[in-house]
Amino acid sequence: MGRIVLAATPIGNVGDASARLIELLGTSDIVAAEDTRRLHRLVTALGVEVTGRVISYHEHNEVAKTGELLDHVRAGKTILMVSDAGMPAVSDPGFRLVEGAVAAGLTVTAVPGPSAVLTALALSGLPTDRFCFEGFLPRKSGDRNSRLADLADERRTMVFFEAPHRLEVMLRALHERFGADRRVAVCRELTKTYEEVIRGTLRELLEWAENNEVRGEIAVVVGGAPEQEPGKPEDHVAAVNELISQGIRLKEAVAAVADDARVSKRELYSAVLAAR
């Protein structure tokens, strides 16, 4: 039985290519590449000769091509999956191939390596103990605002990708939804000659984007929402009474509101009784 190998490729500096990636590029039966032209430039820079068959595999044909690739694995072939930069399947083609292989009981493994997400996170100066990756925000303003509304209370550090010509629009949307003082880092051209990380508040970075022509590949790291003060139990009596008016018993209403507001159930219960 063959196998699928997801291999991370350099995100900017070709010197970051791993020894395992170089070996597999030269020995795999099939190389499934997001962009065959980018693959050609990579192997030329690495001095590697690809002896296997090269197949174009990208977001526009992965549905049609996945079955064919899985058949090759069943026939005993080793398929190397590479995207333009970083790890396949992470905001890049590859997920459908892994999903199909898992469903079919086929072997999938990975060759770790460069990651724009982790590099940006590490350089951001923002908390790294808990984070989430949100990819690209929707282009349409309504969809973008809806997504940001869902993330408004996200406590974890968030990592986004964005195109340079849409960065100002994105930062303005973040500024409006998260507030001017939320900490953020814009990471540009990571690992490349003109790598740059701009850190500050959303107010400061929006002003920077408005006054500069931004180029290159962009990752945006945003600090999580600050912890909200729980407030006093008396502040939540009205919410309990609203639930009671809907037919919910006092005890259950107090428990629901106390959990949501992060206040003591006992103190809230007493406050409700005292207000009667």
C-alpha cells in the first residue's frame, strides 16, 4: 500500500527547505503541486531533479483529482503533496485529499517545516499559549462583519492572512469591531529579504496602512479580547426576572444568568429576592 506525504515548503527563504522535503521531491512516484510553475522554481533553486510524475492539484480541480490520486495510493504509489508555501491543507489545497485518504483507510503522514502562521505568531509579541487561525476574512463587508462579530469576544490570540491591497480595509474593520486599543502585529514578507513586523494598536496600524503602500505576503496577528469584569450581582437581577417572565423557574434562571455573567449564583439569588 502506498502513502500520502504532506510536505511543508519554504514560505520565503529557500534555505528553509528540509532534508526530508528535498529527498521526497527526488524520490516520490507522484508530486501533487498547487502550482507546477512554483514547484519548478523551487526544485531548480534546490538543485533537485523530480523523477516522478507531476500533477497539478489546486482548489479548482481538487474535487475531480482527489479520486485519481487515491487510486494511485491504493496501487502502492507514494504521493508527495506540496502547496505554494507552508503546509498543505492549512489554508491551502490538501484537506480534501487527507479527508478522502482517511475515509478510505489509506496512510497519510507529514514532513513538518516552515509555517507562516506559527512564524507570525512567534514574532508578534502577543500571547502564544492559546491561539486560533482564522485564515482570510470574507471579502464582502456584510460577511466580514458577521465573522468579526463572532470573534469579538474571542480570548485567544488570532492569526489571519490578508492580501496587501485589502489590508487597510481589514484593519479598519478590526478597528471598528474590536476597538482602537486592541494589540495587533502585521507581519510582512516573513523569512524574505525585506521581512518586516509592525506592532502596535489597531489605531496605530490602521494609520500606518493608510499612509504606506503595503506590498508582499501578509499575516495579521490580533490579541484576544480582554477579560471582562463580572460586575455586581445586582446588575443582573433584571436578566433573571426576564427569564422568569418566560416561564423559567427562579433557580434555573439564576443559574443561567450567573454562568453567563460569571457571578456567584448564591449572591445573585439573594439579590433577586432582595429586589422583590
